[in-house]
Amino acid sequence: MRLARFRIGDLLTYGIVEGEFVVTREMIEEALGIGLPPFFSDFVERFTAERDFRERVTSVKDRLPRVLRLSQVKLLAPSDNKPKIVCVGLNYRDHAEESKAKIPDEPIIFMKPHTALNGPYDPIEYPSIVTQLDYEAELAVVMGQRCRGVRPEEAYEYVCGYAAFNDISARNLQFKDGQWTRGKSFDTFAPTGPWIVTRDEIPDPHVLRIMSRVNGETRQDSNTGNMIFKVDTLISFISTVMTLEPCDIIATGTPAGVGIFAKPEPRLLKVGDVVEIEVERIGSIRNPVVRGSV
């Protein structure tokens, strides 16, 4: 199932994407005769935690008329609760090698602020102080329940599902600072979506083709099976550091092929470019690069 946030005119809501159609929260409420949580993150938590609720919501989509097309809504980033965005560095062996970095012994984590979160088709701003703007195709894990200190064998119970993610990076600032916070944290630097594909649809998140394209040209083409640290390990590791909450995002790292390490010279993003991230069985996000407001 694909869970999504979207805007229909002035209405900000959420629901289910089924093929080329959308079933809204309001439609589900009417069909089931119940009230759903007003916030998407609360719905995600209940959907993940309560099997009976999940089965009722899942069944209703087949009983409702197809009246609202996906093309009639604006898809938004799949979180509304100011989520933590926890990123994992150097989690693909080939990317570590292209960056001439040591293969890590344990996950390297850093964070983006919630203000970096960006919609699946919204513009990426190119800030005035940035001279090297780069893309990174990643699989995002979207948490469904609050958890802390979970064991790897129980980690998936707390996952709602998966999305595509682009870890936009200002390389000149990243390398100048010697750490990643400033270069990764500008507004719009975390495009995510286009929806959450629930975990029952993807029983193994390590068999998915992952790609990036710039202006239609393939730049990265790999498989999530090449991760050094798998999803269950990442959730367990991160949850020993911080409490994870519904709709928090874990960006699981990027494979080789980022712009800064291209040969014979870097191939970085420019204003006017369109960058697309595609993850097999999840979908694509597609974001134009525009001149920044700051």
C-alpha cells in the first residue's frame, strides 16, 4: 500500500494512492464510519501498531469508487510532525572507495533538520554561498512507531515503510567544515517521497535497484543489497542513541556515482537541472534546481 500526504486545492490531507487514483482520509472515514487522526504521523503510528486497524483501512480501498485522480492532487513529503532526518554516511562500499574513505567499522550517522524536508517534485534551492551542489540517491526508511534500544531482530516491527530520498549536499561547505551539518542542512536539501510504500509490500529492502538521473542521464545505478550496514542494523544502532518516532526518516546512504567524484572532472548540479531519484518498487522523485532565495 502507498500512504501519502497531499494537497487538493486548499485542503491539506492524507490517504492512499492506488494506481492512478487517490483515496482520501475523508473518503475512508465515511466508508468506515470512524474518525481518523487529523495528523498523518498519528495515522502512520496507528496503522503500523494496530493490525485490526491496518486491515480495515486496507480493505476499504477496494470498496470505494475511483473518483479522484492522482493528477488532481499535489503530493507532499510523507511526514507532518517535524521529523528527525537521520542520515548514514559511507554505507555503500563503492561510494566509500570512490571518496577514498576508510570502510567504517560501525554506522556513521549525521542529521538534517526537519526544515530541509522537501516534497517529491518541489524545487531544490541553490544557495548563494554554495559552489558545489551534489545529489545522492538513497532509500529512506520511514518509522511507524516510537522506539528506543531495539534489537535488530525486532527492528522491522517499528517500520511503516520506505520512500525515495535525495541527500542534497553542498560539497564546498562539507569539505571546508570537516563535518557534514552545514553542507547538508539547507532548506529543500531533503526531497522525499513520493509516498510511503508499506513494509508488507517490501519484505526485503535489500534487493532494490536504486538510481539517480540528472536531466535524464543516469548518474548512479546500484542496488540496496550493496549496503554495508543493513536496515535492521541501522535502526538498532540509531535507536541506542536517540528515540525514534513515527515518520522519522532514516536515509540509508548512497552508492557510487555522486557528482563530486565523477571522472575526469566533477559533474555537479546547476540551476536549471532536474534531478531524479528512483528506487525499485517505490517510485521516483523529481526535483528542479532553482536559484536560492538566500
